[in-house]
Amino acid sequence: MGNDAIAADLGNLLSADRVLTGPSARRGYDCDAYTVDKSAPTAVVLPITTQEVAKVVTWCTKRSIPFTARGAGTGLSGGALPALGGVVISTKKMTKILHIDVHDRFLTAQTGATNKSLSEAVAVHRLHFAPDPSSGQVSTLGGNIAENAGGPHTLKYGVTVNHVLGLTLVDYEGTMRTFGGSNHSLPGPDFLSLLVGSEGTLGIVTEATVNLVPMPSHVITSLLAFREVGQSTRTVSSIIEAGIIPAALELMDKYILRALKLAFNLQFPDDCAALLLVECDGDSEQAAREQMEEVKRIAEDLGGYDYREAADEAGRKELWRARKQGIGAMGRIAPSSVTHDGVIPRSKLPEMLDLVYQVADQYKIGVANIFHAGDGNLHPCFYFDDREPGVVDHVVEAGELILRKCIELGGSITGEHGVGVEKIDLMEELFGEEGLKLQSSIRFALNPGNLCNPCKVIPNQKGCIEHKARWRGNAW
């Protein structure tokens, strides 16, 4: 089919004003926040109901046209990249909160709703949706489910899969299916855990029922400064070893702090090599205070020398500003950046960060670190100018070296950003050939035509093309 015919057909399914085509649309939707891989769609559709999503998927499947779900486009591994072109199905107009049950603490919403909007809808009841990625103001529920996103507070409260009770899924044929519901425990296979984190490769999630968590009664937030990065990472391990589970335990190195100072004029101690942002909460002020005092004592014993504590909610938001805006601030240092995502045991943080800095020096690219230290979830942020010949290849190779080290240390190639196209070459190193064949059999049982978000997660898919250096396999 020609582009005009595709646009006309899709316009008849929805309405012409909710079908985007042409150079601007193709360029605007050719990548997510992982910008080193790009592939333009033929068309973008903006459905407003599950039924409309089902119509579009049915239309695509009958014509063997690939389709890719997309939320806010804040993903960092190419998960929303339309790898084989085709149709992007955007959930950005699917923002309704459909039901709130305060008594049983859950709500149901369309998956284009943002994390922030879910928590705002129940804030008056002192409840919130616990997963809180740094992009939570704009990132959507569907994207969180696709990547099994986390955020700073997952150390204590868990990642997205721990808060999803039910899903409405449009499968590859356009059939609407429901899994789970408001019940916390249902018999039978756990399809929810299979679907959460499947990166849109098993269908398009259009609605979700999620658990709501009471807001803590008392919260204490502080920043702890260290003159050496190793002091801060050893403090992280010692805090957990002491049996303390803060609500958040985040690390920012001096390169992130430099960017924050340039972008927002945030001030930090001049000789600070790393900051830990620590948040302790509890049902009583005494419980939160006791935890924070023990954290402070451990930090001081290991070299912490500057302690700042928020005096009120406004002060707390100001301390969190450094963590929430850190990645965005990197734009003041370089025009391009790639934020990686790997997981290691917390005890290996000193060794791992040494390697990160060494790799950056080896490839002559800049690196800054801002990550969920309590989880051992690293986010090395390489910054560079992608107009420089060969630099993108260096960024890709450097990232692979770091992720291979994560595997070597007993960790994973992703904690919350997903595999997408960015890490697809490393899947066999993590799982082995037989492990990947098992995953592939599940994938093709639920997506046999490989039209639903093709070329993601599982390498060696028939019909997939190479995306720069990212996909180098042979089709099975």
C-alpha cells in the first residue's frame, strides 16, 4: 500500500485529524530518548479507546504492516523505535482515570496517563502510585509497564510489576484480553509478570489497574557529601548491611553536579566528588529520625563531611531537584547523551565505578554518574557531540563494555530502561543460546507474525534489519 492509501484507511478507522503522516511526523516519531538509533514510521495514529487500538491492530495484521506502541517517548533503549517502519500507535490521548477505589486502594486508568497524574488523582486521600521514574511528570503508565520502570523509591517500595494488579491487552490479532483485576491473588499462571517488562512485544496494554500505597506519615530527606566516590559507594553498602532500608538512596558524582550548577545554578561543596541523597520515612517521626541518624553516623565514619537536611516540604523538593533534573542538565555540557542502565551487587559499586571512568577515558568520551545506588542500578551518562565522526560507535562500544562487566559481576544489562534495540546484542551473553530460544518460543507463541514491536529484546528475529551497530545477528 502507498502512504496516501495507508493514511486514508487509518483515517476511516479513527478520524483524519488523529492520523499523522508526512516528513514532520516521521521525524518526530523516528526514535525515543535513545537517539543514536532512528527509523521512521509510515504513519502515527492517536486512538482514544481500547476499541480503537484493536481496530488499528486488526487492520495492520491483515495487511502484514508492523506496529509499535508509544507513550511519551521518554524510553532510553529504543523500545518505541518503529524498527521496521509501519504504524506507531500512540497512547498520548488515552489519559483517562477510569475508576478509583480508595477503600481497597487501587485505581484503573488508560495507559497514556502519566505517573504524576495517577498520584495527583488520589493525593487528597493520602495515597499515591509508588513507581516514580525521574521522568514521572511526563512518562506514561503504559511505558512504565512496558519497561517495568522503577525510580528512586523502588529500593523500599518495588518496581512497576509489584504494583500492577490487572491489564487490558490488545493482542497481535486485535483481540482485547484482560489479565488479573483488582484481586491481589488470582489462581493460574502469572501472566501479569510475563507482560510487565515485555516492552510491548506481546501486545499493546491499553488499560491497567494498579495498587495505591499510603503516603508515609513522616519523611526526612538529606544530602551527604564525600570527597571520594569510593567513600560514597562504601557507605551505600554499609547502610544496607546495617539493616536500614531507606525509601531512597541515590548517588550523584561531581560531573552531574557540575552540569546542575551550569544549568540551574545549584550550589554544592567545592571539593565534593559525590553526593548521596537519602530519604528515610516511617509511621512516626521517631522511626524516620532513628534511621536517618544511623545513616548519618555510617556516612561520617566512612568520610562523609557535609550534611544537609530539608527543614520542610519545600526544602525537600529542592534537595530532590538535583536528582530529578540531573540528566536534563547534561545538555549544558554536550549536545548529545546516552544514559545506560545496568545492575550489579551493591558491594561491587566501587569496582564498577572505577571501570566506568576508565572506559570513558579509553574512548575519550565524557561520563557522569547518577543512579539508584541502593539497588545497585547504575546509570552512566555518556555525553558527546554526535556530529563528531566515529563518536557514536565509541559510545556504543563503551556501553557494551560496561554492561558486559555487569554480567561478569553477577548483575544484569537492565534494571529499568529495558533492552529495546540498545542492548539486544548482549542478551545471549546474559541468558545463553538455549535461554534465548525459550524466550523466543514464548514471544512467537503470542506474537507469531512478529508485527508487534519487531526487532526488540530478542535478537535474531526474521525480517529485522541492522540498526547502526546495535543489531548484528543472523535470522533463525
